[in-house]
Amino acid sequence: MIDVSVTVSLADVSSYRPGEPVPAEYFTRFHETGDSGNAVMFNPPRFRHHVAVGESPADMAEQAIAPMLARHGAELLDEVDILIVHTQLPETWFVGNGGEVAARLGIVPEWLIDLHNGGCASFVYAVKLAREIMQSTPAKSALIVNIANTAGQLFDQDQVRPLAQAAVPGDGAGVAWLTRSDHSPILDIEARHLPQYAGEMTLVSDPPRRHWQSGPGQMHIGFTEAGIAKVLNRGNEIVPEVARAVCGRLEVPPGDVDLLVTNQPNRKFLENWRDSLGVPAERHPDTFEECGNLFGVAMPLTFDHAVTSGQVPDGSLVLFAGFAHAGDFAAAAAVRWNGRLSPRDGSC
């Protein structure tokens, strides 16, 4: 049974950007005419980061949590009861990379979850799952690990790189630490599945084949002009909807939140969301120009950057919001942020 009297807080965040920044020209010089390069969906960022050859999801997770462990010490890992890992491109078939991440961190959590859905909003979905586990079990703390690793692998293939879609994604990793405490409480969460759109994000090749079959054509995302228009319309609607649902229950106008942190598919979505919610640009940080579309990593990495750069004063009301894939999931969460949890604050 869920015990809502148990308060769960976002205690800390940290992140990792692999390698040196990759400029837009790395892709745009190969762009073919006739592709959907002029679509707002694929207007490229100035830079993005790519995973190195042979760099695994566990490598990325280890790098992402390193700043957090430097602040709190390795003993933080001793009390982790829940590990939720979302890997954009799982490299361990069937089981995902959660076990590999746990082994690398040297932990054996009671709850080990490979979260394969939620996409660009998987951070919020993982926060919801972790909070509800902590409110219904004795679990005291959770780690959420988001890994984006397709930019330097799938989108950097020589047949895919000329496509406009290839210039937008970036790689990176983000980690969040949740604890039983009232330090920076998670105030409310809205999560909505729209499964009727789940089959619209497809992987294609030329000639066609299944992803596990060998063949000459390299896999990429099967965008069409009609499909892009649908995704843009859905994204413009469902992200403000879930954000307003959370703000409504908190009785706070969306425009009054201190910080809006979203996923970052492209510049147009970012602009449309803050305009719809009445949030000025200075209160809607993003890392799109430096990192591109980070998918599920965008929220924790951007929030980590905002906290580290002093953009989030103690007491700030932070609203996380985003959607996934072609619109099959959307979620929002509100947190009253009071700074990174320090050892003297305790975790229970």
C-alpha cells in the first residue's frame, strides 16, 4: 500500500558529456538535397557529444555518477535499494544494461529495473516508479540512470550521416539520487501513456529488414513528412497538458514556476512549450546548442548544469516535463529544490 506520508526528495544530480564537442558541420556537409533538412524537427544544434568507440553504457554511468560520489563519498552506494536504468540503445540483448551498471557500481539493489519505455520522458517516469516503491516498501534511496548513446553509433553510420535527422542527437548520461527525506521534496507527478501512438516510431533500412537481420542497409529512424507533422502537433499539446495538470494540483500557475526543465528535441519545441506555459526563456534552461537532443538524458543533465551554474536558488519550484517518441508517453513532475543534499542533512 502506498504511504503518501513518506516524503521522497531529489537529493542530487550529476551528469557526463563524452568526448569533445562535435560541430554541426560534421553532419551538414554531407546532407543530401531533397531530404527533410528544412523541417524544424531537424534544425541542427551547434554542437553535440558522441560516445567513443567501445564506450559502454556502464562506462557512461560510471562517469556520470563520479561527481556525485566525489561530493558524498562512495558510502552513498551502500544504501541504494533501487536502481532504475534507461539505456537508449541497450547493448546487452534481452536483459538490458541495468545489471552491468549495478556490477560496475558494486551494488546489489533489491529493486533493479531496466526501464525500456518512457523515452525522452523516462527520467520523470523513473522518478515516479522510485517514489512509489519507496512509499510502499522499506527502501530508503534510489539511483536513476539515463543513458543516451545513439548519436555516435546509429546516427554516425556512413549511410545515415547524410540524413538531416542525424545532426540533431547527442550522447550523454545523467544520474539522479532520491532519498527518504524532506530536503527537496517531489511534490507531484503526472504520467500519461498514449499507447495508440507507440508503433509510430519505427526503425527502417534500405532495403527493408528486421533490426536483428544482417543486410546492406544501415538502420535509422523512419521519419516521414506526415509523421513529423503529427509528432510536432502532439508534442506541442501533451507536454503543456501534463505540466498544467501538475501545476493545477499545486495551485500554482505554470508561468510562476521558478524553473522549467524539459526534454529538448529541437529549438521549436522549446520555444512553443515555454510560450504555451508562460515561462520566460531565462527560466527554461536547456543544453541544446552544446549537446543536441539528449533524449531521456536531457532533463537530469540540463538540471545538473543549471544547478552547477547557479541558476537554481534554494527554495525554487522546479517543473520537469517532456514527452516520448512519437507521443506515446508524456510526464511532468514538480520538485521544491533546496540545493544538493549535504552529508549533515541525512537521508532518512
